[in-house]
Amino acid sequence: MANKEGHRRFGSIRKLPSGQYQIRYPGPDGRLRTGAVTYKDRNLAGRALSLIEAQIITGGWTDPQRGKVKLKDYADKWIIQRPNLRPRTIELYRWLLAKQLAPQLDDISIGKMSPELIRDWRAELLARGVSESTTAKVSYRLLRAVLMTAAEDRVIPRNPCRIRGAGDENPAERPVLTIEQVYDLAERMEDGRFRALVLLVTFASLRWGEAIALRRCDIDLDACSVVIRP
């Protein structure tokens, strides 16, 4: 609220030579910010200041300067700040940024990301032949994670990745051999060791690593038992 012309409890308003009005206000960190747009009269400028003050009080304010960072720059920093990522995961993320995010989103500021823009990007990926499973599993989830951090850091007001079901993965069910097919596969093995391996893995429900780690001493034919060692 204004106490008198030109003096306010929060922020300030000045008239520019163009006749438009410009606002300035302190952010939560105490630094003065200048409004990104101007207003045709003092009342509109005052309302804008009141809205910004309310956003700061309720925690909904975002720094418009930080929102100007490009997606690529923010995502690169996002990857670097996760020291527990495996080298293979880092390589995958950087490949996704270069091949599936860069063509459409690389030069767009974080603050300009919108649900419509995300939908257009995803539709373009699918139109280029990228499978829906791959898009959901890696590209969309990576973008959503990056922008979620941006929302938590108050760079953007909220995460624009809000496509219902886009992050879900529905892989096709793996085929399972019938008992007859298992026996047929075993009979096709010329080496008796591989024939035994097929039958043992199937009927003892062994994992692949457990099966190939077995030694002769682990198998007792008389007791019909197999010892799995840690």
C-alpha cells in the first residue's frame, strides 16, 4: 500500500520519459529487482507490486533473472551436481540432452517452459520415430527431473511437465516358454552340459549368475541337491 505519492511500504514506482511506469522491489535476498515490463498507469504498477509482495510472502515468488538461464546450461549443471551418478548414466543423460532435448528445447529459457511446449516437444519425438517407451523412460523423465529441481529452487513457479501418463512405461510382457518348449530346447543342445544348464535353470528357478557360477562340488546327484554359494 502507498503512504503517499512515490512512497510505498514495498517497492517503488517511477515514471519513465516514455510515460510508462516501472517498478522496483527487493527480493527475498534483499537485492533490488527491476520489473521486466512497464505499465501504462501508476495503479497497474501498484497492483503488480502488491502481487509480487504476496508471492514473496507465500513462497510463490520466482526470480525472473534466474528464469532466463537456458535449459542446456541448467541441465548440464544439474548433472554435475549429482556426484552419485554412474559414468554410464552420465553418458546417457548427455546423449539425451544432445539428441532428444537439444533440437527443440536447448535454447529456450527455463522460465519460458510451458506444458504446451512440453507437449509439442514430446509429439515431435514420437513423430520422428522415437518409441513411446523410450520417450517415457528416459527423455521425458529426465526433463521432468531437471525442471522439478528448477521448481524446488524457485527458478520457475511449477514444473511444466504435466502430461498425464507420459512418464509411465508399459513394456510388452516377456514371452515364457512352455514345459514342452523347454524340453525341446534342451534336446537341441549338443553338449550335455548345456542341456543340463537349460533344465536346471528352468526347474530350480536359478538366476543366470547363480547358474554359471556352479561348480561340480555344488551338485549332489545322489541327494538331488544344488548348493548356491554367496
